[in-house]
Amino acid sequence: MDIHIEKLDPSHFEDVKGIIENYPFHDYRRYKTVKVNKEYLYQQIQSFLPSPLAPHPLSLWERVGVRVGEGEVVSARVSGVLAGIISLRTLPWDSNLFGIKMGKIEHIIVSPLMEPSIQESVIKILLQQASIFAKENEIQHISVKADTDDHLLIMELQNAGFYIVDCLITYINEINIKPFGMPSLFNIREYQREDRERIIEIAREAYGNYIGRFNIDHYIPKSKGLDFYLEWTKNCCDGIEADVMMVAEKGGKVVGFLCFKANKILNDLSNKIKYMGRGLSAISKDGRGAYVSLVSEFIKHSVKTSTMIDYDTQINNFSVIRIWNKLGLSYVRSKHTFHKWFGE
């Protein structure tokens, strides 16, 4: 079987539409109230190409976090027909924070119309491109997410030396959800600049012993896991990683926060519904119960503004999952996260 590998030529980008249209692991396939088409995926991949064909060549960082020169798309053709693509990128911010040159596989999409044995071969060859990308860019560490239904990709990732570090699940509030009526012991209000140091203090307390994917990866210094969440928190406070941020007060003291970032690609594609995600929250020890009040307030905000919000957490975060179920959120997605070490 002849599989030809090459960097995707922008002039052949129309071929990608065929693969995307048949892609069965679309992130938004389980959203009931709103059917998001696959145009978002098309635009994400297109933004990797430094070409006039890209619809927003000057706003790549804002849209998917990719600057020109930081990413590339490699295609695989079987007997001349496009069979799969992989998009790869360097991670300058992460590399600087962790002190390790890091990269990411943003997409790996293979046509489901081929025989499973051919799909396996295509995935295998595309994953070899990650090794080449790592070597060319002196990358030591690469991460990738795989839909839990994508069994072929999961198996080939493990065969290629990737190791699983977590499983993230996503719940959403449908836009017709009824706000959960319950009295709150907390004053919920919008974040103010003078809250910043208290918010960082709460994040330090909450994530000091948090076991996340960076903490269990023995190639990453343990202290860096906390640094990651502290920097994320600071960026949320500064409006870089959050567009809406709420805090919970008890007795005049801030005891927790919850924030989300607007999904600009989906917002551009939708005329009526707004989308948010990439949530971050933390509750202090004296703020027990504040998270329920914060989520309830965001649900009210969502109903008023016709906004759908993605809520993500690890699959073993049972206390948070119980709250989401109680408040009527809907389970829509699950993804494994894999890492691979390419360093010495």
C-alpha cells in the first residue's frame, strides 16, 4: 500500500473538507439544542496555513492559539486520495513556563471511509510525523487529546509510545435550561481588580495538592504543575484567559471564583447563540458550597444572554460532577489526554 506524506499544500486545502464532513468524532455531535456544524474544525485547520486562503491570517493567536511559523499540517494520501491529516504546533508559553520545549498535536483526522487496517496504517504514519516535528523543532514533550470513541487512534497512540495522563469530560448548559432555584449563602458578583491577590491566594491553596496531568507526568518537575494553574489564574484576572469572571463572597471576604473564555470561532459561526468554555475555578477551605452558587449564577447568566458554556473536569472529580448533574447540566464529551517524552 502506497501512502504518500507531505506538508499540506494550501492549494489542496479543499480536499480537507471531504475528510471533515465524514469525521465521526466531531466535538459538538452530542449538543441537542444547538447543532454546530463542522465549519469550526475546517477554520481551525485552515488557520495553521500561512496563506492568503486563510480567512483570518492576522488573528491566528486569537482564534486557536497558533501564530504563523508555530504550526504545520501534514497530509497522508493513499493512492493519490487524501486519507488523513495531522496538525502540529509548538507551545512557546508552555515551554517557557515548564522549562521544557513543548509541542502539541492539535488535530489528527483520518477518513472513516477506508478499511480499518488502512486507517491504522495512516494513523501510524501520521504519528511518525510527530517524531519528525519534535526533532526538527528540538521538542522534548508533545501532548494530544483523543476522543474516547476514537479507539483506533487511542491504540495507535499507545503503540507509538504515548502515555495517558487524564480523561476530561465536558458538560454543557443547554440554552433552555431552567435555573436551579435555591437560596445562596454567598454573595455572587463580578470580579473586580482589587480581588486579584485574593484570587491568586485561593488558587494557590486549591491547586497546591491538585493531582492533574502535569503532576503525574514524571518528566515534568512537580512544582511546575502549581505554577501552571497560578499563571492561568493570573491571566484570567487580567482578562487574557477569561471574558466573564464571577467571585463568591462570604462575610465580605472572597472565598471562590469561576470564569470562562469566549469561544471566538463558534461565536463567529453562530448568529444567535454565544459559546464559552475553558473554565477555571477554585474555592477556599472556608468557602464550602460556593461552587454550587457560582455555577447557578452562570446558568442564570447563560439563560439571559443565550450562551452555552462548556464545563470541563477530570472524570474522577465526583463532587463537581454530582453538582453538575444536580443543576441539570448535560454530559456531552469525553477525551483522553496523552503525553510523550522525546527528550533524553
